Amino acid sequence: MEEWPDGEWKVRMLNGSSSTKNYRCPGCDQEIRGGQPHLVAWPNWTGGDEERRHWHTACWRKRLDRGPGRSRY
């Protein structure tokens, strides 16, 4: 569990060896290739499991720096 200004999140680190699929990071919109270490995060509320997303670790840590409506560029 992680507490952030935008709420409480369940966060799981993946070392990459168990990951075979490619995912798209919502923070940078770049691909996370299968086998690459990354994390999975979802809000800690009822139904939050439906919002589970795969993130680059750095993108997750910096996601609040972008602020609402701000582009990554």
C-alpha cells in the first residue's frame, strides 16, 4: 500500500521475469516490453482492480509532477 495526495494505491513491483506481455505506460505512453522490470498500481477502493495499470517505475514516482491536463512534453 502507498499513500499519495491522490489517494491510497496498491502497488506491486514486477521484476520482469514473470512478465511476457507488452504494456503501455500511462505516464509516458511508451511501451513496457515483456521481461522489463516495472510496477502495477491500482486504487485501493472497491472496484479499483478494474483500474489496474502497468507503469515504468520512474513514471509512477513522477506522475503527480505533471498535474492534471498537462502533457508529458
